[in-house]
Amino acid sequence: MAYCWTPDSGLPFSDEFKEQAAEWRSELEAITERIAPQDFLKTLADNISTGGSIFFREAFYEFISRQSEPKIQSAVLLMGRLAQREDKNLKRFHAILANPLLRKDLFGF
């Protein structure tokens, strides 16, 4: 549902979803480490595969094209942390990252 959301879609989100997104935003804002340019693609691919999940093609290429931006790097690092924690909502996180309008609304980028 998160992937299909638009501001005028009328799709409601549960309180649980909103709380989870707020927690992720806090985690994203707390990440200060950065990924070296030569390591970005490998880190992105590793973090996707570690979670045993899929990632949306458009988001994959967008993240590569914006790889020098701190918020993009934080999202990639958090993706890896969620995968390592075996977070049951990793697919939801991927869906939010893949929807630029929702990502901007929830995470600010």
C-alpha cells in the first residue's frame, strides 16, 4: 500500500505504520556515518540482499544517481541495519523508499 500512496489517494495509514515511520525517521536523522563513493553500490546491493527482500528498480537507480547525498546514504545504512535485525517491516521500509512522494512526506527527502 505504501508504494501506491499519493497525497490525493485517500489511502489511510494505521497508527502502527505512522509510529514505525517516525521511529525510522529518528534513526535516519541520527546516522552520521558516510559511505565512500567506491563502496556505495556494493553497500546498497549487500543491504538489499541481506534482507532477503526486493528493492524497486526506480528507487535503486535513483539512489545510485543521488549516492552522494547524506540522507540517501543514511537510508542505505538503515536498510542494512534493519536487515541485520531481521526487522519484520523491512519490505514496508523499501516501499516507502521507493515512493518519492511518501518518502518526502515521512522522511523529508
